[in-house]
Amino acid sequence: MSASPNRFFDDMSRLFNDAAGAARSLGREAEAAIKTQVERLLANMDIVNREEFEAVRDMAVAARNANDALERRIAELEAKLAETEKKS
């Protein structure tokens, strides 16, 4: 009689282990499906990735710095021109 309860518990243990494995498998499949859908949605939304954003940001910073340098240079040249005009 003692073998019967042990077998019952062994069977129940196997059943629960199989159910847990199936649940993990379903979870992985659901995660993969959701990831695929999100990637498809993002691709259709024309969203830029991080690398593209940083490259454009760096270009904008460089352009702003160049613009500031040119503004300073123009101001210097205008000041020199004004001095030259005053002397003449």
C-alpha cells in the first residue's frame, strides 16, 4: 500500500513539471510574437534608431559651432571695416 501513494506523488510531480515546462514554452512564444509585432509597428512608424539620432545630433552641434565661429568672424570683419571707413 505504501508504493501506491508514492507513485501518485511521483505522477503528480511529473504532471506539474510538464505543466511548468509548457507554461515556460508558451511564455517564450508569446514574448517572441509580441517582440515581432512591436518591431513591425516601429518599422512602420519611421522612427529613427539611436545611432542615426546621435549622428544627426553631432552634425547639428558641429553646424552650430561653425555658425557661431562665422558670426564672430563676421563681427570682427565688420568692426575692422568700420574702423577703416572712419579713417578714410
